[in-house]
Amino acid sequence: MKKLIRTIAVAAVIIATNLSTFAAPPASVIQKVKSQVETMSYYLPSEAGYGLTLTQVRYDSSTYSIVYKYQYYLPVNTPTKAAIAEVKQGMIHMLKANPNAEDMQFIKSGITFHYRYYSSDGEFLYSIKITPSDVR
């Protein structure tokens, strides 16, 4: 019986966590995100590091996500899953190091950041998604 109760409690926590991940952010946050995305779009394409260009940014209202599209203009290999996970952890660490930054405030409000990377010939390489639960 204790095992059943424990299982139900764990399931309830998992369900609550998943529901809060997909809860709609406040309308004021969504409007601010849309405004930021629109402003950023005027400056694209934009150099984003050695061999990398930010080519598109958009807001996905179905997932409450800011989606960034990056394209390498130098040849690259698809990184390993471990390398991608390490980059994601580094991004999360940078966000947590600046708890008052606007991006961190967006994430705390329910916005997801989705980074998609493509090769120089347009082939999808990998993506990194940072959700509100990642920064808790």
C-alpha cells in the first residue's frame, strides 16, 4: 500500500511539473517577447560567432518558445550527444549566473528557448532546448 501511495505521489509531481511547463506565460511577457523577436529580426542575418550566423528568430505561440535558427558557414560535423548536453549545461549555467537578465525572466515566466543549428548546406545538425524546468 505504501508503495502504491508513493507511486501515485510521484506521478502527481511529474504531471504537475509537466503542466506547469506548458502553462501560458502572462500576456505581458508574450507581448514583450514578440516585440523583442520583431526587433531582432531587423538585424538578421547576424554574425553569432566564428563560422556561425543567426539567420532567423521567431516566436512559436503553440509552444511558448523563442526559436533561433543558426547556420554554420564553415564545414562542421554533427556534435555528439554528450557535447550537445555539455553546451546546454553551459547555457543554463550562464542564465542562472544572471538571474535578473531579461532572458532569465522570460524563462521563469514560462518561455522556452529553442536553438536549432544547421550546416552550411542547410542540413539540420542539432538543437538545444532550454525550458523553465531546466533553470529551476
